[in-house]
Amino acid sequence: MDHAAARSWTESWVTAWNSHDLEALLAHFTEDVTFRSPVAAQLLGGDGVVRGKEALRAYWAEGLRRIPDLRFEVVGTYVGVDCLVVNCRNQKGGLVNEVLIFDGPLVREGYGTYLGDDADPAGTR
């Protein structure tokens, strides 16, 4: 992935998040995506691993329901080989990183990461 492609992908991704357009957001991911996040464990229970696009849809729909003011401001993007890290600030001012592994133009694996001393990254408690 080059920097221009990363910028374009990130702009589309953050626009989908900030407009709460779940279908536009999911269009960035493969059908068999795996996503890991401590927020998924908080919202859904379990180990925080979300498997498949339908499960990801359910997870993010619940997140948007519980956090209706959710939005992100991109702070930086970091490009690797077949991967991208998007560093953002959420609606509460917390820093969040999405670590995204690509299969062609789509994400096949993702990790939501949060500042270590943030006890509730989703702001759900």
C-alpha cells in the first residue's frame, strides 16, 4: 500500500464512521474478516474476537447504538506491507489505533487498540 492509497482508504473509512454508515464501513472488509478488540469483549462478552462480516456488522451496530455520538478524527496513518495503522482520537478525546491487515483492497484482519491505562475504551461504563 502506498501513501496515496492509504490516505484515500482512510478518508473513506473515517467518513463512513463519522456518518454512521455501517454498510459503507463494512465495504472496506472481506467477508471472512477477523477483528479483535477489547471493546468487542465489553459490548458482546466473550474473548473480543469477531469473526466474519455479519458478526462485525452486529458488533458495530451495537456500538453505534450504545455510543450515538461516536466519531473519529484521524491523527495519523502509518503504512506497512499489506497493512495500515490508523491513529485517531474518538469523541471523548481518547486515542485509538486500528491495525489493519489487507488482502488486496480489503481488510481481512483488524485490531482495535487503546491506551493501556484506559479502563473503558468505548466509554460504555
